[in-house]
Amino acid sequence: MTAQTTQSRDLAVVIGLEVHVQLETATKLFCGCSTDTADADPNTHTCPTCLGLPGALPVVNEAAVEAAVKVGKALDADIPEETRFHRKNYYYPDLPKNFQITQYDEPICQQGSLEISVADEERGIGIERAHLEEDPGSLRHEGGAIDRAEYTMVDYNRAGMPLMEVVTDPDFRSPEEVRAFLEKLEEVLEYLGVFDAERDGSLRIDANLSVVPAEEVADDGTIPTDVLADANRTEVKNISSHKGAAKALSYEETRQKNAVRRGRAVEQETRHWDEGRGITVSMRSKEEEKDYRYFAEADLPPMRVSGWKAEISIPELPDARRERFRTEYDLSTEEASKLTSTKQVADFYEELTDEFDAAFAARWVVDRLLGELNYRDRTLDSVDREAFVRLLELVDSDDITVKNAEEVVLREMLDEGRTPDEVVDAEGLGKTSGDAVEEAVEEAIAANPDAVEDYHDGEGGALNFLVGQVMGATGGSADPGTVNELLRSKLDD
């Protein structure tokens, strides 16, 4: 379909992804170099193997293969009887061997799927393949973006890191669906324990995008293969986040649709996402499969790991855990979703249910703790768990009020690192009860005759005003429910 024949029609977008996931292993994929390079000087985590020096031979990291099998199980993918590595030949400064050891026509995982939810609608995204490969090094462009840099420096610390490349079918029909998929995929990988989202460059996305006549898209989202084959697509590189993917693909969708509507052809090319400028820029013409001259990696034998799928166990995955939380703990869909947002949060919540009522623990984690952490841009790692349990004990045993626990104690714990008991003692937050509360109630009634008269006249706000006076007099340490009952009792006599 030419640009001229589609320029007057509505256009639909078609997107497929290649998601490069850096697997969490202690050493690189084919050598013994450490993957702990976060604070390392450039080019210090290298050896003859990952630098591709003559005579150095690769040896497969078993932990990386196990991680790949776990990913395959989570994506409900097939793991064939035999899988092998190939050489993908191309020159680029960050590729020291001038070829990449990857997998070609015999990948370790094939034909899987992942369910996503967008606007409360469930959709299945097909996974064409997921294969193991080594990461290239990293480039640092000095003096500007890739197209404007004065020069570029290369760091080979990343060269040889184990990657799992997840290749989807062209099943996405909007950038929003892409973002939902990436969030779900990252969630699953984190639950599997094979991925660390905090590691720099741990998730990188290449996206292939094209536009087709909207009438060619069926109600179920499918598009005829000949229409897909005729549509020129661009590959957008350098996407490193969910938000970045949505922005890059929204820009590219608009760029291509505008080109077609103006009668211009969409060039098949590779484009770079410049996050700083919020645009994609042309890098080079799009390579074709034949350009890479794949051939089998002679230094590595075929792998037969299909039996590992039954032998290797994986944890309960997010969707299953979310549903179990709803039924087992009688939680709302929103509560269950937030409590299973990460495996760390879900595990912490279940530990709390061993000591506290499930609904009580859910309210404190969802409504209070996670909110305070999000406000501070912190994660659960920064929380002293024993201190948080002690805080819940104080609330559960009625030793402090919920208001003081939330607005004073929890915040002091997070900001100052003090224990709940230290904060309660220092601020005098022990709950006031008995005669002291009754005395404060009588003083509030005596000191506010106008409010008492308004109460007897049916003014609803009068009682709340008096409750506030008592709470102020007791430093917020009285139980609001008890204060309310005492006031009503005395005012109604």
C-alpha cells in the first residue's frame, strides 16, 4: 500500500517490541568477569574472553540458562529439545569482537504470551521468541546527543553481560499498550528473581513501528500478513523506560502519520530516541536479516535443556498472587493490586498477616506506608521492618491513636530513623484515657457554650468542633471514638 493511496484514510499504528533484559547473575554470560560494575571504573571488568582477544574461548554461564528457562515458564513459552548459539556479524564500536554471540533460528524460548490490561480490558500479547545473548559495551557521547556529540567514549565493562531478548509479535495498537506490557513484564521478571530494575541499563527497548489503513485492522486487532509486509517500519532505539517508550512511540506514530497524510513515503530505517529533545532522529537505513550473516557458534555446543522446564520451579506470579490476596484476605481489587506491585511488598504484607488482622495490615501498608514512601521517592528497602511491626503493635493494642501513629510516629521513623517507642516517649504520645479524657471533655463543654447550643439545635458540625477541642487539649492522644461517645453522653443528659 503506497503512501499516496492511504493519505486520505484513517491510519492505525502497529508496534512490535524487542526488549533486552539484563539477567541478574554473578558473572558474565561467557566468562568469569563480575557483573557488579555499578561503581567500577571504565574497562576494569574485562578479560580476554569478553574483549574477544584471539584464542579466548567462551563458556556458558549455567545460571543465565536457568534464568532463561524461568522466563520461558512464566511466559508459557515452548522450550525446544535443542537450542544453540550463533554469531551475529556487524561492526559497531561497542562490540569488541565485531560479532555478537546470540541465538538465531533455535532460541531457548518460543511462542509464549503475556496478558496485559489496558482501560480494564484484558489482551494477550504474543511472544514470538526469547533468546539469550551477550550485551555489547556501552557508549558515552560527549558534547551532545548521538547525532551531535564531539566524540564518543567506549566502556567494555558491560560487554558480555547476560541478556534475554524478548521479541513480541506486532500485537500492540497503541503506545499505551506498550507501556502496560513493559510494566507487566518487569513485574514478572522481578517476581522470578532474575532481574534488578535498579541496575542502570537493566531494561532496554527497541520498538518497530509502522502505520496501516485503519480499515485493515479487524475487530480483534489482527491485521492481514500481506498488509504488514507492505508497511514500511522504523526501528526506534535507545528507549530505557516505560514512560520513555510511551513518549518515543507517540512521537514516532505522529511523525509517520503526518508523513503519509502529506503524501510522503515512510522510510524503512533505524531511528534514535533523543529523550532530551523528545524526538526520534535518523541513524541509518534498517538492516535486514541477511546483513548479519548468521552462522553457528563453533566454540559452543548445542544445549539440551527442555527437561529443565519441569525441574526448575518458579514462584507464584503476580496475577495469581493478586487473585489469591483478594480471596484469601478479602481485599479489594485495588488493595490486592497495590500489595502485589512488587514481590518485596507482597512478601512483607504476608509476613504482617501472621501477626495482625489482614484488613488492618492492608490498610497500614497500602494507605499509609506506601503513600509515605512514594512521597519520599523511597522503596521498602529503606524501612526498618521491626520498627514498623512495633508501630502496628502500639496501634493494635490501643497504646497510641491512629492519627498520631500515622502523622507523627511513622513520619519520624522514616525521616529520623527513630524507633516508635522513642518517638512516643519524646513527643508524649501515649494515649490519654480514663479520668483525663473525661476532664478534657467537661472543660470543652464548659468553655464552648455556643457550640453546645448549636449541638442541641441540630448543627452537625458542632460535635466535630468539640471533639477537636478535646483532641487538642490532650495533644491528640485521646481516642477520637471514645471522645465522641463521651461528648454525646454528656450533651444528651
